[in-house]
Amino acid sequence: MTQKAVVLLSGGLDSATTLAIACAAGFDCYCLSFDYGQRHRAELAAAVRVAAAQRTAAHRTITLDLAQFGGSALTDTGIAVPVDGVKPGIPVTYVPARNTIMLSLALAWAEVLEARDIFVGINAVDYSGYPDCRPEYLAAFQTMANLATKAGVEGQQLAIHAPLIDLSKASIIRRGSFLGVDYALTVSCYQADEEGRACGVCDSCRLRREGFEAAGIPDPTRYR
């Protein structure tokens, strides 16, 4: 019987590649996206396109209003999205506890599905400033998941997979291209317009563009 996996799918480049990796590994993929009050809502439409293109078993979008808390340039319009290059430290685009919240809900769905695997497109190379993108964070979450769930207590060990954790953006793009990912469907920009066109100057746009250049693959991104 084919194994089920829950895949966190934002609609961006990394999560689309992660989904392709999970599908290629033979999992029946159940995709989970979040409408959390992000200013780049075009990524939600991108997630729908990516899930459909990869013929996933199911795709659900959960609504969470993290904008009520703010504290991030992605959820608070009063905080400007950085456009002057990637800087050291934790960037203002860090959304407090976002990965913990999303992984927790993915864990809940996995239990219901009797899935033992969760895939997430976390990358520690390009975004080393994010505390919830570190390998030790994922290891700690996996330990917690197996302590806090019925499945874990009954011996059905849950695994958190982050296949991109140590890859450069160029390596991610090469891997996804090999697997047939259509990156034209994805949206990575932190301030994309309603049509999904990228600004070209935010941190995410810079890293994406540099990744395609380094990979030697044409960039399909639509820019404003």
C-alpha cells in the first residue's frame, strides 16, 4: 500500500520542489497551505496550481489570521519588506512561530490520515537567520511529535522530512527541474501583486533570481 505524506505547500519555489521530491519517492501527497494574513497572498493561488500540476491526493488551505499579532513584514503592512539585500541576523520577514504553527497543524492532519511522514521545504543555507529553519529545530519538533501524539505513543514513529535543508538555491532549482517542476507556476516574492508578478528587489526575489543564474537555468519569474 502506498504511504501517505502531508506536505506543507506555500506555492513558492522551495515547497514546490519538496512536493516533487515527496511524489518521486512514491508517497501519496496531501498538501496543506495556509492563508495566514500574509501580504503576498498570490502564493495561495500558486499553491493551487502547483498541487494540481503534480496530481496530489488532496490539497487544503487553512485560514489563520497571524496578522492579528503582526510582528513581521509579511503580516504587518506597517513594517516595510526589505529591498536592499540580504543582511546578517534574523530578518524582519521572520514570522513569529510560523513554522511551529504550520507543522503542528500538519501533524494533526497526518494523525487523522494515519500518515507517518511530513515534508517541509525549510532551507538553512539561504535563510540561516530564521531560527525555525535550523536542523536542530526540526529534530526537536520531531521528538515532540512522537511524544505528544497517539501514533507516537503507540509506536508509529512520525518523521519530519526537510530534503532541502542543506541545499543552495541553485541546487534546489536543478533538483526540481530534473523532477519536472514548472517554476513558472510558483510565486516567491514577498510583495507580489494580485497577478503574482514579482517585485524583483525583495530578499526572496534576489535569492530566487541568483539561484536560477547559478543553476544556469532560465528564470520563468514574471516581474512587474
